[in-house]
Amino acid sequence: MLKPIDSILIFENHPEKILKTGEVIFEAGDRGELMYGLIEGEVEMYLEGKLLETLQAGDAFGVRALVHEDHRRFCTAIAKTEVRLAAMEKEHFFFAVQQTPMFALELLRSYSERLRKVKAQLQQAMT
């Protein structure tokens, strides 16, 4: 079964992007035209200046801006380490969802697992 990162690598038509530690990938409120697959490294996601989660190689992120009408980023993504990213435009994203439904399912599963971890962290912080 393909992981979201595998589909991004298959369908992406942008060169891989390499960022150094501390570089901003996107900021909350930015208009987003791309989603990303993390090939190597770690990315930190911040919400209102607070660390929300740390993404690992194999994770996909930035989808919200492609699927919501406002096309705005909700979080700020910063390279925690040197990272290598693959990017996918909105048109390729919708094509991948239509042509490979397992891509959509794996992407939903990935986001669901990440949301579960964030909820567990919030619950732990509240107790």
C-alpha cells in the first residue's frame, strides 16, 4: 500500500526542495498552493507561536490550504533539521485523489493519527 509520501513522489512535478534548520516553509495565514511530503528530516508545526507537533520523514502536510476555500495556511511550518521536501500542486493533488483513492485514504489515516497524538497531548496538558 502506498504511503502519502510515495504518491507525492510519483505525481509531483516540482524539484525536491532542501531547507536548512530553522527555515520557514510556510507561515499561518499565507496563501497555500502546494502540499508537501517530508522525504528527510523533521518539521515543526506551530500554532500561534506554540509547538503543536513535530513531523517525521514520510509525513505529508499543508493539505488544508488546498482543500479549504480560503486557501490559507493554519499553522506555521519550520524545518527543525535540514529537510528534503517533495511538493504537490493542487491540480496534481486532486488528480492523485481521483486516480488513486488509496492516496486519499492513506492521507486521511496519516492526518487522523497526527490529530490523535495532538489530542492526547492536549488532554495530558489539561490534567
